[in-house]
Amino acid sequence: MANECCFRTLDLDRPWLLEQYRSRGGYDALARVLGDPMDPAAIIDELKTSGLRGRGGAGFPTGVKWSFIRRDEPGDKYIVCNSDEGEPGTFKDRDILRYNPHALIEGMIIAGYVVGANVGYNYIRGEFWEPYERFEGALEEARAAGLLGKDILGSGFDFDIHSHLGAGAYICGEETALLESIEGKKGQPRFKPPFPAMFGLYGRPTLINNTESLASVPEILRRGGEWFRDLGVKNSGGTKLFSVSGNVNRPGNFEVSMGIPFRELLEMAGGVKDGRRLKGVIPGGSSSPVVPGDLMMELNMDYDSIAGAGSMLGSGAVIVMDDSNCMVRVLERMAYFYHEESCGQCTPCREGTGWLYRVVHRIERGEGRPEDLDLLDDVAARIQGRTICALGDAAALPVAGMLRHFREEFEYHIDHKRCMVGAR
Amino acid sequence: MSFKHSPMVRVADPVDKEALFTPEIRAEIDRWVAKYPPEWRQSAVMAGLRILQDHNGGWLTQPLMDDLAAYLDMPEVAVYEVATFYSMYSLEPVGRHKLCVCTNVSCMLNGSDRLVEHLEKRLGTRLGGTTEDGRFTLKEVECLGACGGAPVMQLGRQYYENLTPEILDSILDGLE
């Protein structure tokens, strides 16, 4: 089954329009929630039943997250959507914003109703101008139709949504860095605890979810938590958007059931380009350790299957690499990325990502030393678990994965001062 | 549990905000200020910097940043912090067209190296440089979140996907 949830309007002409969304049951869930006001606890239970887990990459159960905020707590509360999509390989939220922005709006309004918030912010990365304009257009449509703003659908419930545009910083995808950024500061992560549910935006209780998570909520409520759960597999309910890129014939986003064999997903993406051999796959965005091609062909696209191979499903960004690629070079580029994007707050990450890059860089240039592989392991181990946020781990994990599965390529580079696969 | 959490305090003589920018720019910034709680005008600093940069040929000067600090009731250094932290702000003059080429993994697997090489040769400048005639700035950027169309370049507010040197040429030929 494909395109059941976030992409359910994708086959329509100009699917981002309100009328198109409504033709597929859009805003039915909201009308039901607010019509004969539903018990917020029942909505949370439905989400828990659905098995929906955070689609930004962490995979935390969405229903459980929603239960952390006390609806009756007085004072301002906020809903924040994380559309700061920046994990290399990930491009799904961009398409939700471009092709089905109303699903996100409806999800955010329902979230506001459940936790008792009246304002929501959607943090869209600064480069996403087209998606931002599409989202703004949808907000206007929703306001004009009485679906957003004061007294929504005559229910007495007020909720409004504002876009906040980023300006180029991967770290702002980290939830507390994102909140700092909305407050007009550098995007440097906060210590947790306290968690955003208690002390979030402007120091107030805040529910922060990924775009895909929030956009999945309306259809889950419309068709039931069990319907969604049964589309997937154990511990990985529902459908998921997989962004497939790299050396494939038809890269793109595919909304399919959790647990689909990787083999089938690869087929949907047209298979490996030029009929080459599959060498390795980064299964969940560049922070997830690489999985060798042969092993990957035996795995299914769900949290447990990928974790069983020592990697992570993450954001569902699948980067496919064929056998013409040099893994030293791939790791060099990834190490450069984390070095470039480290916010500089924690010493192990600020300094360690530079060490990782410089050492892989010299190996790639044929200037590596025999002790460099141990050095890489050592530096990675000294970053992991020693930083405020997960960027440190994200920088360290791919190194360990590459050295575990493709060690001989690194050794060849060091010994022969050139590339094993002849990539250059 | 209680944490100190309030907007940053500006210690300076009050200024006449209406004298700071043109009415057009003020209106643009005010549209963003209105999204946030009244005491958190500083939340509009990112939008403010973007708007000022767009009106100033693509880069930010210190006087502009100081004026924005005054306009949003925040310390000047807090504006500098933001302007230097995020990659989309330029603190030096840039070319009329800023070519932002992604070279991250998915783009690299699809030939972004060839694009960079081609651009460096055609423009006679390296990554990070600006052409002598002030027309182009060539910039390497991190993942643009459009890997399905790799290799990708951002030019102004628009993305160009599935690029080849030939397509790049036709895009550049069409620019002033």
C-alpha cells in the first residue's frame, strides 16, 4: 500500500489546495474533535494505539510525548513543528509542505486542542522558500475557511499558526536549539532536563514534533489508530515516508508501509543505477551507520530490523551507494559536514569533529598513518555520549560504522596511498 | 522548578525607531514581530536580518545590524551572534547572483564535483569567491534537503535540481 497518509492527495491536481485536501477527508478529524468536543485523553490513546513514532529520527512514541503536557496547566503553551529538515539524505518534509500543507495544519490544530495551546510555530529551514510560501498560502486558506484563528468551527477554541524561517544551521533541527532559534538566539541546544514539555519555547510548556509526525495525526484520527498500526509491523506502526537518493534510477519519496523489505523499496526507486552492484546503504540519514549492501538486501524498513543490523531507521533517508564509490571519500564528506555544523558549545564535539575530518581527509589524500584508524576510533569514542545534544553521537556513529564494515578500504588507502576502488 | 527566562536586556538610550528604516522595511519587519509575544521582539531578529540583507544587495553591514538591535530592543552583540552563526547571512559583499551548490553525500554521489569544477572554470573563481565583475558568488553549501533531485543548487529563492554542466550553462547564460 502506498500514499495512504501524508501523501494521500498526491495524485490530485494541485494537491496543496484546501478543496483537494477536503475531497480526501481533510479536516474531518478536526470537525469531529471539536464538534462534540472529544476527550483529549481519548485522542492521546488513539495515537498510542496507532504506534506512531517521532518521524524526525528519534522514533519516540508520539502519543506518549503528547501526554507529557498537562492540559489544565495555566498560562501560555505552544505547539512547535520542526520543519528544519537538514539531515543529509532527507527530503520528505519539504514535499509535505509543498504538496499537503493542510495535513500539517490540521495536525497542529488538533495538537493545540489536546495540550491546551493557542499558538503554534512552524520552523521551516531558511532555504525552503517555495515550501514556506506554499505553507503560508495554506494558512491563509485555512483562516478564510474558519479552520484557523478565533473560535474554530464555532467551537470556542482559538488557535493560530505562524511560520518561522531559519537561516542555515543543521543544529536547529535539534529541538531545543530550534526553540533557542525562535527566541532570536544562536541555535545552541539546551541541557535536558528540563524537557520542552515543561520548559520549552519562551520557558513555557511546549509540544514539539516533526512535520511528518504532525501531518500523520489527522488521518490516524479519521481512520482509527488500529487502521494505522496494522499498516505497519510490530513496534513500527503505520506508513512512513522514505527518501531514497544516491545511485538509484528513480530517486524520490515513497510513502509505504513500515516493514517493507528494503529490496522492494529499492525496486520502487528503480534499482541501482547503471546496473551496478549495491555496495552500501545509509538507511536513516547520514547520522546512521552504513550497512553493507548484501546485508541490507535482507533487511526490512522498520525500527527493529535496521537496529538489528547495528544502524538506525532515523528519518527514513535512504542513501544508496554503488560499487564505484570510495567509502573513505564518503566518510570524509560526512565528517566535513559535522565539523562544519557543530555549534561549538561542547568541547568534545567542537574539537572532535575537526579531528575526525582532518584525519579522514589525510587518509583520503594518501597521507594517512598506520595508527590513524585507531585514532579515529579513539576520537569517536571520546565524542560519543559526552555532549549536550545528539550531534556529537551523530558525528561519531558513522565513523564506527564505516570502519567496521569497510575497514580494508581505509587500510588500503593508508598502505598504498591511493584508492582501492579507483574512484579517483 | 524555576529558570530565569526573559528576553535579553538592552542598555542604551532609547532611539526613534521610525527614523531607523524606510517605512517599507519597517512594515516588513513588523509583520514578523507581530507573530511573537510582545516582550519577545528579538524573535524577529532572523527575519529582520534577512529582510535587511535582501534590501542591501545580499549582505549585512555593522550599522545595519546595530539599527536592527535598536529596533528590536536587543543588545547589538546579540544581533552579531545571530548574524555570524547562521550560514545564510553574509557579512561581506557578495555577487549579484549567489550560486549555492550542495556537495553533501547524495549530491556528491550524483556528480556535484563536476558542477563545482565547471563553475570554478567558467567563473574563474574558487568556492567561496566572487567574480571580479561582481556578478557571481560561488558558495559550497550543506544538504539542501532536496536529495531526490541531486545534484542541487540554490540560486536566490529557487532550487535547481538534476543539474549537469550543460544545464548550469543555460541557467547562467540567462542571468544578467
